[in-house]
Amino acid sequence: MEVSVVVSEGAKKVAKAEHEDLERLPKSDYSEDDFAAPPASGSYKLDAMVVCPCSVKTLGEVAHGCGSGLIARAAEVCLKERRKLVLVVRETPLSPIAIENMRLVTMAGAVVLPASPAFYHKPKTISDLVDFIVGKTLDQLGVGHKLFKRWGE
């Protein structure tokens, strides 16, 4: 499986504000302002795209087809080409505008996966909560994993 990564400047700022070690962020394969990057074109074959985390800004850009960077543009391409698009929105609470944008992208074919972990698997650590969201995201992509205990297991 081939994976490409784009880390936005906004993501770097959030990571820094959350006291994350910026060195732990994955390295970008493309610059967020590179509209000539392969994922910006419908002729570039990819199976799926995940925006994680997806800001409400990016959600709005995708919902209205007015992406200002490569991430939103590539997400728009996924929608127009009818490819799998998963948006892991982490904002809370949600405004009526964000909810409407979620409706719009869902109607266009995207999956909105709020970063809201469940508790039936009895998480004990923050990592357990993160693993649940990562696992649900992988489920959407059809990628097997054992990141959390499923209902009834």
C-alpha cells in the first residue's frame, strides 16, 4: 500500500500548541500550496483519502468546492472522481454552519467521522481513545487492524 502525506501549516501550529514534538509529525510528500502535485488531479489514481484531523475550515472549503490548498483540492478531486474520502472532524461543539457543511460533503459522497471515541471497549489510556478513532478510520478504508476491542468481543 502506497501512502502520501501532506501536513498543513495549520496542523503544525495546532501540534505545537498542543505541545507535540513537531519532529514526530510525518514528513510531507507535497507542499500544501502545490496545486501541481499529483493528488490535485483526477487523472492521478488513488483509492482513498483521509483528512485527519479535518478542521472546519477545510470542511467548509471541501463542502463548497473552494479549496485554498492541496488538501482541500485533493479532497474535492476525490469527490468528483467518486473516490473514498474520510474527513475526521475534531471540532466541538459544532456550529449550524459546520453541521450543514458535514451534510453537504456527506451528500457528495464523503464520510464524516467525528473524532469522538466510544467507551464500550473500556479505554484505559489516551492512546486507547486515539487507537479507537484510528481504527474506525482504517475500517472505512477496509484496512484490517486490532486497535480496539469490537462490540461484543
